[in-house]
Amino acid sequence: MKKLHLLRKTDGMGGYVMILSLIFLVVLLVFTAALFSQTTNFLNFSAKSYLAVQATVTADAGIDLALWKLNNPDYSNYAGETNTPLGSGKSTFTITVKDTGQFNQKEITATGYVPNAASPKAKRSIKILTQLQASTEQIGFSYAIHAGSSIGLSGSPTINGNAYSNGLITGDSGTITGDAYYGSSIMSPPISVQGSKIPCSPSCKPIPDINHAQYQAIADAATPLGCTGGTSYTLVINTSMTIGPKKYDCNLEIAGLANVVVKVAGPVHVTGTFRMTGSATLQADPSLGTNGTMFIVDRWTYLSQNSKVMPTTTNDPANTGYLLFIQPAPYMYGSNNGSFCNCTFDIYSQDARAIFYTKYGSIRLSAYAHVTALTAGTINFSPGSSIIFDSGLPLETFTSGGLAWQFTKGSYHAVTPAEDKNLLAVYDETLQVPACATAGGISCDSGTLLNGRDNVTPEMVEQHASNTLPIAGFRCPDDIGGSSYRIDKLRVETVDGQPFAPGKSVIIKVDFYLVDTAQEAYIDFFYSKKTNNVQGADMQNKGSVGYAPYDGDIGGFTATSAPFTLNSGGDAKHFVRVNMHVTGGHPNPHSYCSQRDGGPATSGFDERDDLVFNVGS
């Protein structure tokens, strides 16, 4: 009996061990499963994070491309693009560009997709603002008077300020009220220097190099009427006007009384000589603000005693914009009413508040002069001349007058999913058209769903053709005549950037492809506030755009409707239709199905597509 009792006790302990082992095993399995789940989640998170970064980088590339195209004349009126592959095509981006309503300001939105917009694993959007601004550059002028070779004084002239010569300062008399810098020697006396005499060799400051090519190219883009004949012809301006950017392929003279003011708003290029006679004024246009611009003269320049050259403002010399007269080649002679001048700039003006630059040429100053800066190979002061310089130069900003779209600092914004109201349509199996089913969108874009037309050629296959809603029970097909045209994308967007709603103003955009057929093409825009049981009376024509003749044009085009208002009292989902008609004229009334005969014409030359969007009502 005792032995049996012991056996039963041992059996009971074995059962306990078994139960404890099972519990331990279950706990271990649960822990392992949890650890595996966490590892899987981490790997998924890492993969999604990588895809998100890839989508963001793709969107950034879209922003860069948009800015480049806005500034490229080959892409005039650039409004964006869809499903553009980046690099090897592992990601794509979509770009939209629209005016903000502010002067010369646009908003660029770029959305990156990995791998594409049709089936994205990751999507990121970036918005920036871009402003149309003048391109500028800064040019340093170390000294108000700077000669590369020599400064010559004759007949007791006075320089009110410092003088800097990389070579000689020479003459028979004269006064320098400031310091005199010289490279090789200075004749003092007889020249009186009230400041210090400072040798600069072997570290004399070189005359700055000025690259005027960009400015000249902009000026050369326009030649005014009446200026022909080259340097054998002189065009005279004797009335107030604004010039620049402008090229004068002749001699130019500004003449007239003191009430004649000619303003310079951009670069000017004169291929001959430039003269100012009488008492007229040449001024840097005040619209340039603190920027100056260039006045390029290929030959010599003469400014009469009573003529004036003025900056954008005279209130603050340190914060104003100046005209920079530049003579790019060493043209070393000229004449003024028969008086020979072995110089590039011959300045008699008592009020020439501009910068004069000729690296290898010569400047002569006569009588009393008030200038901003002189930079030349040689500078000569005639008897009795006296010169006063404006202060606060030495670094000036100049504009080419050419405007460029530039990124607005502080406007970069990564759009969160909650903020992204630019919707991309998906194919609706019930309606059998691309649709943006989500309410609250500010735009709806078909993406690549409409590329092609029916199945005319292997290159023209359209997914889910015909992508049209039934109207009065009939779903209008695409015509199959010809192979030179198709609709590729539709987009509808609100004008004010607020969500779709009845009463909102919207526009329709259509991207289409066209090859020159020497025939007319017409784009008609239609809209309906209903998507269920649509009847012909529900289709509202919202205008048309004609293209004729093509004149050899080929490729992608974009047409935009006039703004129109979304109606109330319809379905929650509205839709737009674009009908493209090629050849055979533009029948009236315009048809939402076939513009040729008011009904289906499968052998005709029409293409039409629909896009549904949610107005939230």
C-alpha cells in the first residue's frame, strides 16, 4: 500500500511538470510571435519610409523641372505635366502650375509617386511659390576713380576725393583732396595731394572685369523701327519715353529741352556712337529700385554740358540704382562738333551721375562734372575741370532687365495627406469612367487613365474605352477615323483653390495629341451636375477652342475652358466631358457626342472622354 501511494505521488508531480512545460512553451511561442510581428512591422515601416523618401525626392525633382521649364522659352505658358518618369522610371511625378492671384506669382505643386500614379506604393506632394523677378548681379568698384594705366591732370583741375591708378598719376597742376594711390609714380608736386600718397605696387587692385554678354543679348533681342543703316545713320530721340531692353543698330542721339526725360528700364546696346545734346535727361527707371542696368556703346560717347544722367533716385546715393555706361572694346577716338577727342567717353555734363567703364579705353572730363564713378585705362582731366563723386559705392547691383521665375524663400511646404486636396482619379467600375470619389478636393485629374483613343493602333489603346457616361441610355463611343489625334488627360479644378462645391467657379483643362493634317481641330467643353440618369438636356456646353491650321505642328497641346460655376440641385458627383473634333468644320450646335451629325459616328473623326468629381452635395 505504501508503495502504491508513492507511485501516485510521483505521477502527480509529472503532470505538474507537463503542465508547466506546456505553459512555458505557449509563453515562448507568444513571445516569439510578438517578436516576429514587431520585426515584420519594423521591416514594413522601413520599406515604407524608404518609399516615402523616394517619393519626396521625386517630387523635389518635379519642382526643379517646373522652375527650369518656366524659365525656358521653349515651354511658353507651361502649366505642368503628368506621369513623367524620373531616371530609370522607378518613380514618376505630376506637376501643376497655377497663378495665385498675386502679381507675377505662381504656385507649383509636384507630386512624386512610387512606382507610378496608377498604382502608387508611396505618394508625396511638395508646394512652393515662385515669383517673377529680375535677375541681378553685383559688381565691385573699389574706388570712384580707378585707372588701369594713368590719371592725367592738366590746367589745375580738382578731384574731390581719392584717386587710384595702377600706373602713373601725372600732370602739370591740379588738386586731389583725398588720398592718391599709384602703381609706378606720382608727379607731386606740381600735383597737390591733400591726403596721403600711397604706393600700391606690387599689390595694386586690378580693374574689375565686367561680363556684359548677358545684358547685350537681352538688348539685342529687340531692334526699334527706323534704326537702320548702321553707323551711317543717327536716330534722334527728342521726346520723353522709356527704352530698354533695346538695341540701336546705328548712332543714337538724345536731344531736346529740359522737359525731355528718357528712362532706361533695361539694357541698351548702341552699335554706333551715343550723344546727348541740349538739356535732356537720361535716367535709370525708378522701377529698377536699388538695381542699375547697363548702357552699352560700341563706339564713343559724348555728354553735353547741360545734359543730365540720373540714377533711380537722388535721395540716398548708397541705396539707389545707377546706369553703367560700358564700352567693351578700346575705341579710342571720337568727335564733338568737329573737336577731336582721343577718348572713349567725352564728358562735359555737369550732372552725369552714372558709372563709366572702359577697361582699355580713355575718359576725358571737361569743366565741372558730378559723376558716380570712373573706371578706364586712362582718365584725363582738362583745364578747369572739377569732379565730385557720389559716396557709398563700392558694390553695386545691376539687373539685366530679364525676368526669371525664382523660388520664394520660405514657401517650401511638404503637403501632408490630410492637406492634399489635389485628387487623382481612379477607374469607377460602376460608372465606367475615371472618377474622384472623395469629397473636399480642389482638383481632379485623370492621370494616365485616358491616354489613347479606343484601340485605333497599338500605340493608341485607351484603357476602358470609351470612358463616357451613358446619356439618354447611350454610351457614346470613340470614332476610329484617322490616327493623328487623341485626348490624353482631363483635369477640373477650382479657380480659388478651395474645395469643389455648388457655386464654385471651376475650369477644365485637356491635354491632347495632334499631328498636322492641314485641317481644323475643335475642343468643346461640357458639364453636367448629374451622373445618374443623365439626359441630353443635362449637358451644358461651356465653350470651345479652335485650332486651325496646324502649320506643321505636332505633339502635345493643352486647352483650357473659360471659368464656369458648379450648379446646385444635382447629384453629389458631377462630371465634365471634352469632345475633340478633327476635320470637316465646326458644326453648330455643338454636340456632346458627335459634332458631325448629332449622333454616334464611329467612322468619323471625334474623340471624347469624361471625368467625374465629387462636389460634396
